[in-house]
Amino acid sequence: MVNKDLRKALFDKLGIKPPAMSERVSRIKIKYGPTTTELATYLLAYQVGIDIAKYLDDETVEKVRQLRQHLPTFEKPRGQQKISAGQSDGSVVVNLGAKVSITDPVLPKHVLSEASKMAEIYPLFYIFENSVREVIVRVMQAKYGSTWWDKVPGKIRRDVDARIADEENNPWHGKRKSHGIYYTDIKDLIGIVNDKWDDFKNVFPSLHWFSQEIEVISRSRNIVAHNNPLSEKDARHLRTFFEIWYDQIESKRNLIP
């Protein structure tokens, strides 16, 4: 539960109403990866300059500070001149995480800006798709044991075998993880859950709900996968559906082995 005194201090600081606060907290939960509403609220307070140490114990304060360190950044180093949209003079730097820093000599500034925004978006796809796979693995393995993959629809397994064979023909490139589930397309996951719905009905509200989650996030994923930026509207939809998924899994965590 969020510390009441800190929450009040946050409302006083921002001068906003509860719906607006919830929206800001939701954006933080998406931006920093799966986290609790409580920690996201504390992080928001930290970001706007509230001394959270006055309200929280040392362990919680440290968790917030560690969470803050994982944000990708896009910045222009001090002392470098501004450039106009559509131009580049090699002075714009894109920082993606702690280990990748790119000074670009040719791309327009708006493309670099888009790259920065998509660097924040991509982890949502990565986390979502692998979260879906992990839920399927755990539920199926608990029901059918180590040979659960044999229970997956034949067409999906044949498609997976073809992808594995294609990788074997290109040994110069790294391979995916060894299990077949990591060779499925995201829409194959709908086929698995649909075929074994009785095994998943206690985890997901309905097959339609699950399919809709996949469909909506897949549309945004396909745009980014082809190196195009999402619109602000689509990015908001993505964050909303990601949060819906996260909240559902969090609420059913005791049913996922």
C-alpha cells in the first residue's frame, strides 16, 4: 500500500487529481518495466523532487533509486550546437542503456528522436512476448510434464521445426533458445492457448481477452519491427494493454506454477 503521507505530498506538489496521478503512475510502470504501483508512485515522487527518505524506510528508498537507473536516455552533450530538423552535423548522441552510445553523422534529428522513443517502447514487446511464453510453459508443464510440447497443435510444431531447420542451415548466426516455444510466432501463442483452453481458463478472463491482447500488441510490434515509429496514440494503447496484461498476471500469480 502506498504511504499515505507521501501520496498527499505528491498531490500537493503536482496539484493534480487522482485520475491524472494514476495516468502518470501507469506511464512509469510501463517505462521502467514491470513494477508495482507502490514503487511507481514513489519513483514519481522521487522524480519531481520530493525527499522520499522522509516517508520511506532505507530499503524501499534504495529500490526506488535502483529502478531509476534503468531508463534509456536520449541526450545531446553539453557544449554542442543545436541542429535544425532534417539536418545532422554529427553532434547528436543517442544513448541506449549504459553500454551503447551512438554519434550519428547522417540521420535527420527527427529520426534520432524517434529512435530514442522506440528504445523505450521495444522493451515492452520483449517483456510481453516472453511473459506470454513463460506463462504457457509453466501452465503446460504443470499439466503435462516435460513432454508438454507434444500436446501443442501439430501445425505449430511443424512450423517450429522448419524454423529450427532454417537456423541449422545458417550456422554463422547465433541461435534462439533451445526449446520450441522460442521459435513460435506471437500469433502461434493464441493457437496454443485456444487448443488447450481448459488449462488456461483460470489464468485468463476469456480466450477473446487473450486474443485481443496479442492482436493489439502485435500490430504495434509489427510497425516497430519494420523500423517505423509508433504514433503517440498507438504508444498509449500499447502501454495500456501492456499494463492490463501485467495486472492480470499479477492477480493470478498464485495459479501460475
